[in-house]
Amino acid sequence: MAQSITYTVNPGGNLRGEIRVPGDKSMSHRSIMLGSLAEGVTHVTGFLNAEDALATLQAFRAMGVEIEGPANGEVTIHGVGKHGLKQPKEPLYLGNSGTSMRLLCGLLSGQQFDSVLTGDKSLESRPMRRVTEPLALMGAKIETEVDGTAPLRIKGGVALKGIHYDLPMASAQVKSCLLLAGMYAEGQTSVTEPAPTRDHTERMLNGFSYPVKREGGKAMIDSKGSLKACDIDVPSDISSAAFFLVGASIAPDSDVTLKHVGINPTRTGVIDILRLMGANIEVMNERSVGGEPVADIRVRSSQLQGIDIPEELVPLAIDEFPVLFVAAACAEGQTRLTGAKELRVKESDRIQVMADGLQILGVDAQPTEDGMIINGSLIGGGEVDSHGDHRIAMAFSIAGLRASDTIVIRDCENVNTSFPEFRELATTLGLNLNSTS
Ligand code: S3P
């Protein structure tokens, strides 16, 4: 059992300085998965040394892949080729990581060996039918618990066949799961998404010379390709940068530059939403690194205004809503989020947990089935619970910048799943954050 960590944020302050936040989580997972299946040696730099990405790394080691590192963000993967994975001796424990479980579920459905995927309490309560049902249509044999949750017991040696699948929800995890299974299926596998979601799987597969075709919202793959090792430079995670984009916007007299941030257009909804609210964000030095757009981002204080968040931006900012709710609490007027039911099945029910915490702090926040209505309010102090959700813990830390009293946040150990350096970097910039266990 991990130690229980409590954050205490003293009110006020501002954020100033220049930092580089850790590597992108989505790309770090995928670099291990595809590097392992490649022929040759893949070098990764900027790898996220945090629990979720390490869960994926350990899973591939357990399947016989030799992986060196991470050391200073560098990882070397000795690829075993598309058919070179070995049966793990034990169930693969994936901690808190939904991406590891859903992507691996697709990949392992196409292997010759049986496997079992497990996770922590949060992960084992998250919906997995969204992947097991379409995989079953491809011929996969996967057992779940009666309510469709993990552990997932995946049968090997099954012949998969390609299907076309219209995704019922905008989910990059489900899309990626099916594309990875499609690498082992007879014929073509295609997936159409109802709205654009992050496309790192498609881009990285192409980077490994594996053909994936795109036609509008449809991605297509077949089993004919093979992966060739390559070098991957993982940019900083915009989802981690988001805490400082909001923090520097809401705290008076702030000026922060975030270096080398991934600005893939399927991830930049947080910038668009904050700009619609009146934030002062400059995207500088745009460049392309290994097929992914990267930039430095400067953000300065501004008086935010409440808005109706355009629904088409929801999948492009899906992980940033906890901290965007804090921005809304600091804005003048009302902010309304709709079309974001997916937030209820993340690491926690992010609609309920954020509404509960904001209300404790005196904010007028009303949860709805698929979003939230927040009226800009003064933020007070109090004790809130992150429910073991990393992004909730970090979002309430940022709220301290505009609070009138101390905020105590319980159950913060899972900040280590995505951003172990959060406290150190946040305090360097000026947040008054203490951590006790
Ligand atoms: C991710 C996709 C998103 C996101 C998650 C990472 C990925 O999940 O919330 O943190 O790496 O593919 P969904 O695809 O389920 O929305």
C-alpha cells in the first residue's frame, strides 16, 4: 500500500519563471509498445519517468523485451519484432494506467499466448467493455468481471479478423486498442471516430514505418507491415503544462514560459478554451520534432471571463478539465461545460469529485450529468479529497493561488502516476505547496 500523501497549499502568491515539464504520457506509453514490437534498437529521449509509463515499461520487460533506463529521460528498447513477445510468467499489473490496460488489451488479443491484465482499485473499476466488445467482434476471446471490469483474461492463439468499427465515444484509447489489434488481424481494420481524438498512435506507427491510412475521421490498418526501430524525442506533456497555463492566468503578476511542449492539434483544446476565456497565451518557436509539433508557451496573468465551452473542444482537452474548472471558478460570470460525460469514468468521477471539492472551498459549482456549471466565486480554504486522482490533486493545488485561506488536499500519492516533479516545479515557480506523508 502506497503512503498517503497530503498537500497543504498556503494561499496566494504568483508564478514566475521558465520550466520544462516532464515528457508526454501518451507518447511515452506508445514509444515502449511500438519500440518493443520493432525490429532493431529504438532510442527514446524525454521519456516520462512516472508510474503510469513505467507500468507499460515493466509489462514489456515481463514479456521478454530488454529495455535499458529510464535514465535522465533516456530509454533504449531492444525490439523483438511484431511476433517476438513472450508469455509473461505472471499477470501484468498496470497500476492506475487506463492507457496501458486498454492499448495492451488490443495488442495482446493478437498474440499466441494467454495473458492477464490487472490494476489498482481505480483501474479495476473502470469500464473495459468499450474495448472488449469490439475486440470480440474481431474474434478475440477476453473474459472480464461480470460488470465488464478488469482483471482481463485474454486468450492467445486466436485468429483475429479485421472489422470496421464506428466508435460510440470519442476515445483515443479505444481507437488505439483496435489499431494495435488490427496489426494482427486478417484483412483491414478500420475505426471511425465521432470527433477527433489524440492521434499519437497513428503518427508514431508511421514513424516506425508501419502504414496507417487516414480518410477524414477514419483510420485504417492491416497486418502486412512491420515496424522499423527509430529515435523518438518525447516533448513535454501539455496535460502537465496545463496546471501552469491556468495557474499563471489566474494568479496576479504571473509570467511563466513552458519549454518544448507538445502542441499536437488533437491536444491543444486547453489553450483554445483558455484563450476563449481571455487568457494571455503566446505560442512561440513552433517546430516539428519527430513528426509531432512542439513549441514554447508563454502565459501571463489575465482576468478570465466565463464561457460556454464549445463541445467540439471537449475531446481535445479531455484531461484538462479538473484544472479548467479552477480557471472557471476564478473567471467573471458563468462557465458551462456540456458533452463531457467521459469525465465520469476517468481515474475518478472528475465531475463529482471536482464539484464536491469546489463546493467545500465555497465555489458555486453545480455538477450536471455531462458537465458542470460554475459561477465565478471567491475561493476559500478547506479540506478536499483528490480520491487518488493525480489531476484532481494538482488542480486543487493551483486553486491555492487565488484562495483566501489554506487548502488541504488528501490522497495525493498518485501525482506520481503522471508528474512526480509537480511539487518541486510548482514551488520553484512560486506556489506555496507543502507535502506531508
Ligand atoms: C489517452 C486517451 C484519453 C486520455 C488518457 C490518455 C491516450 O483517454 O484521457 O489520459 O493516451 O490514448 P480516452 O481515450 O479514454 O478519452
